[in-house]
Amino acid sequence: MIQMDVKYLDGIPEFFKYYCKYRLLRYQITARDVRIRILFYFYTYKEGGYYFSEYLSSLNTQNVYLCRHN
């Protein structure tokens, strides 16, 4: 099972002026596999888990295979 959390970086006052000036990424997506405790960080301009799932799918094209064990 994977738990995901989305942090809105433009809502942090110390970050906001840099966000506006340099057009930085707006969201931080944190995903953790609760069984093996591995943690992934992603930064994106758009909110949502779609980018995380696309990243996991892209791993297969780079010979990194993910499988589910019960």
C-alpha cells in the first residue's frame, strides 16, 4: 500500500516570493510504501497522484520492475 501526501509549496510565505520570481514547482508529492518504508519525493507544477503513477510506470521502461507480493 502506498500513502501519498500533497504539499502546496506556494502556500509557504518564505517560499512564495521565490516561487513567483523563478516560476518554481508548485507542489511536493510525498509517497511512501508502508510495507517496506521506502519514500519518494516528487515536485510538479500540477497537483495529483497522476504524475506519481506515471513515474512508476516509466520505471518499467528503464528495466526497473515493480511487482506486488501478498
